[in-house]
Amino acid sequence: MPTKANRRMKPLYLNIAFLVTGAAILLFLFNAPEETTAKLPNDAVHSRFQEMKKKEAEKFCAECHSPQGVSPLPEGHPPKYRCLFCHKRN
Ligand code: HEC
Ligand code: HEC
């Protein structure tokens, strides 16, 4: 038959395990690499897109960033719908 003390030990042990796991996850997140995806440039070409609704702005990107445009996307570019989710504005 378990004593009173024994019944209290288990939750304490679980609480410590919980805290350790939480701390490990936090550490992992703090050590994540910095975001490296290029931001939307803050230049004459792109400045008008800073104010627009994202969905509106994204209609214009392909004018220049397409195989026929002045600045085609690099080879192996990730799936490209919703440009501004990845290329953040400043
Ligand atoms: C009128 C043409 C034009 C349009 C429209 C345009 N861009 Fe660009 N973009 C360029 C040119 C040219 C460059 C390369 C020179 C530069 O950095 O400005 C460039 C560069 C970039 C870069 C690379 C920045 C870097 O640091 O290498 C990103 C990201 C980008 N554009 C995103 C976008 C997005 C997102 C849109 C739509 C909201 C967009 N562009 C619309 C012409 C355009
Ligand atoms: C899923 C995330 C994602 C989406 C969506 C996305 N991109 Fe990219 N893009 C990247 C990554 C990652 C790179 C290569 C790493 C970097 O930016 O330096 C890149 C590179 C680029 C570059 C070249 C940057 C340079 O420094 O040479 C341009 C221009 C660009 N993207 C434009 C666009 C446009 C325009 C769209 C929408 C049609 C778009 N991207 C959508 C993630 C994304």
C-alpha cells in the first residue's frame, strides 16, 4: 500500500520533468538561426508596395520577377505564391 509521501513524490517528479522539457524547448527556439530571407527592398521600385494590402501588392511582383521580367527568380526558388509572407516588408 503506497504511503502518503510516495503519492506525493510522483507528481513532483513529473513537474520537474515538465519544467526541464519546457526549458529545453525554449533553449532550442532561442538558438534558432536568424531569418535570412531577403526583405522587400526599400527602393524606388518597391516602395509603393510597402503601403498596399499584401494581396494587392503581390499582383505586381511577377511583372518583373518572372522568367521574362527584368529580375527573374533564382533557380530553385521555393513555391512562390504569397511573396510577402516570406519577403517581409520593412
Ligand atoms: C518594376 C519591376 C519590379 C517589381 C514590380 C517588383 N520588383 Fe522586386 N526587384 C526588382 C529589381 C530590378 C530587383 C533587383 C534590384 C533591387 O534590389 O532593387 C528586385 C529585387 C527584389 C528582391 C531581392 C532583394 C535582395 O535583397 O536581393 C526581392 C525580395 C524582391 N525584389 C521582391 C519583390 C516583391 C515581393 C515584389 C511584389 C510586391 C516585387 N519585388 C516587385 C524589380 C521589381
Ligand atoms: C516560401 C517562401 C517564399 C515565397 C512565398 C517567395 N519567396 Fe522569394 N525567396 C525565398 C528564398 C528562401 C529565397 C532565397 C534566399 C534569399 O532570399 O536570399 C528567395 C529569393 C528571391 C529573390 C532573389 C533574392 C536575392 O537576394 O537574389 C527574389 C527577387 C524573390 N525571391 C522574389 C520573390 C517573389 C517576387 C515572390 C512572389 C511571386 C517570392 N519571392 C515568393 C523565399 C520565398
